[in-house]
Amino acid sequence: MTRRPTGLWWRLTLRARLMTIGLIGLAVALAIGSIGLYAALSVEGLRRVDRAAQASSAEVAGLIRAGRLPQTLPATGVEIIQVLDGRGRVVSASANADRLTSMLRPDELEKARHGPVTLSGSRLGITSRLRVRATDVGAGPDDATPRTIVVAEPVDDLVENSDVLRLVLLIGYPLLLLALGVIAWRVIGAALRPVEGLRAAADRISGSGRGDRLPVPPSEDEIHALAVTLNSMLDRLDRAREREVEFVADVAHELRSPLASLRMQVDVARRLGQGGEVLDELDLDISRMSAMVEDLLALARIEAGAVADAPVSADVRDELERLAAQWSAQSSTQSSAQSSATARVEIEPGPTQLVAARPEEVARVFANLVANAARYSPVVRISARRRNDVVIVWVDDAGPGIPAADRERAFERFTRFDEARDRESGGAGLGLALVRATVRHRGGDVRLADSPLGGLRVEVELPAADAG
């Protein structure tokens, strides 16, 4: 037996699970893409600043090597340039740089020789942060002293751009995820709509229905193939059910003649004074088998659709009172072997209740229910009430009842639950199956519950004759 998965994940609908998987994957992809975009733009911005500083350093280095280093260096934009000698003194600077003091301390200068360093511009009287590079160059033709070129580029604009990008990503990321989630929800819903149509159609197809088929979507996809396959399966099930019904009807019909012959022989033997008690036991078995054959024939007719559907009505209370009278008469004439007939049948008084069913159907339904209850209970109580457009009839007994877990199985053919319900004390197991088939054929239903008497309650619901 396959174990059913448990947990919150498996309680979600397929649509919700697909949405969750899709959004998680989308969120991870967007997060990786956003981080990559932010990192790439930030790195590219810094590289652009470093290339500008390297270009300025190369230009100043060319002036040094040519021996044409001016006191005031040409500088573009807001970059700051200083040229230091071997002892860290400023020998040349751009117009916006300090001409007396190096912008870098000795330890910072050493770091700047190996890579860019970032420092505050407050020491130079500006508000922007600076990215500083230091490049050593050889001496000029007229001076043997090595020189160091220090170039500082303001990076506040770059940092502000990175901050704006980060803010846009942080705000836009969840909004984009939400918008894509809404779109995905609608798209998945549209994709699963044919599946929901198949489910709803399958739910409407009753166990005894014929001709009902699942809608086949026009798209040539997996759902189309599923609908075609399921309809083929329904065709095979219908054919198998028809063969089963025909077989049951044929067998039951063929059994009628030998059973009638057996009963006639028993009657003849009893009149001749032959057989003794064996005839009583044989007569009981013949009656039991005859009842089973009639139930099988009735089930076969209902399942084959051979029962008339013309508008009919029956008075439930009349049929119940007639049944109670017959049961009372049987209790005084039946042999001790049929002790179930001695159960007392009580009909609660009430008004007339007309239902949309044939009188013989109502009689058969409640005769089966009373016979079942009387096998295990000394009293059977029946009550009927009108509720909106239906008439509900309760059949209560004080017997052992049926466990809640087995109540649905009780409506299957030839079902017994314990050794006490054998062929000597019970029927053939067709009573409840016949009751449900008859009632559902008329648009009603049958349910089992606990009885106030301590046993089993059978609740029969039939449409009222004037409903609709």
C-alpha cells in the first residue's frame, strides 16, 4: 500500500506548489542577477576611475622624462595631482592641489604604490572621498632624483550612483517578483483550467451513469491525451459493467425456475407428510435464496436503466404503516427459525409525506432496512420528517451497529463484518446495496450513523413529490 505524503507542502494545491517552485527559482535567479549587475557596474566604475588616473600619471611621467615638468600641472575635471621627490616633498602639483604637503602620509604612500587607496577629502578641503594611486617614475635628464606621481580621483559620484542602483534593486526586486508572481498565477491557472474541467466532469459522473464523458480540450497536449485516455477507460468500464449486469440478470433469471420447482416439491412433500423438520430448514433456505435472486434482479434492472423514470409519488407513511402491520402479522405466524420477525417495529406518528418514487420501491427499501435491523435488535423505530425539498426517514435499532470506518463498505454487495452476521442469522449482503441503488436512482441518498437507541441509524433522504 502506497503511503500518502503528509505535511503542509502536500496539502497545497498543484497550482500553489507550482507557484511556490516557480517563485523560489525566479527569486534566486533575480537575486543572483541583481547582485551580479550591481557588482559589475561598481567594478566597472572603479576601473574607469583607475584608467583615468593611469592616463594622467602617464602624461605627467612623460613630462618628467622629457625634463619639462612645470610647477603647475595640467589636470582635467576635479582630479588632483602631486609629484613627490624621494623624500616625499611636493615638487609639482595641479592647481587644485596642496603645493607644500603631500596628500598621503608615508604609510599611505607605500600602500598607494601597490594599489589604489581610499581616503577622505577633508584633508584637502573637499567633501568627496578620493581614490588615490601612486606611480614611481625614473628621474629626468637634468635631475637624478626619482619622482612619485600621486593622482587622486573623487569617487562620490560613483558611490552615489552605486547607492541609487542598490536602492532601485532593493525596491524594484520585490515589486518585480510580485508582478511576475501575479502573472504566473494567472498563467498557471489558465494552463490548469482544463485539468479542473476534467476533475469537475469526473466528479459529476456517477457510478451508475452511462454516456457521460470527460470534456476533451482542443489543444494537442498532454491534457488532451489524458482526457482521451480516461474516456477510453470509461468506455471499457461501461462495457464491463454492462456485461456484469447482463450476467447477473441472466443468472438470477435462470435461478427462478429451479427455485420455484424446489418450493413446489417441498410443498408437495409437506402435504404428503414427508421430510419432517428437514422441509422447514429447506423451505427457509429456498426463501432466503429466492429473496437474494429477487434483490439481484432488482439491482440489475436499476443498473441497466430498466426502471421507469415517469413522474410518480408514494406516501412514505402509508408504506411504513403497511410494513409494520405485515411485520406484526409475520411475528405471530413465523417459525422459530425466523426469529428476526419477532422484532417490534415502531412507527412514530406524523403527517403524510409524499416522495418522488414508486410505492413498490419505497416498500422494498424499508422492508430491506427493517429486515436488516430486526436481525440484531429487538426493536426497530422509524420516523420521517420533511426538510425543505426532501423527506428524511430514520430507521434506528438497538443492535451492535457498524463501526464508522466500515459504514461506506456496508453498501457494497455481499459485505459482512463479523462472524455473527453469517448466512444463518443474516442475509446475503445485498440489502443495503439495493437500498442505495434504488434511492439514488430517484435522486436521493442513504447514510449510516449512530442511533439514539445505541445501535445503527440508517438515514434515507428522498426528494419530496412536490419539490421543484
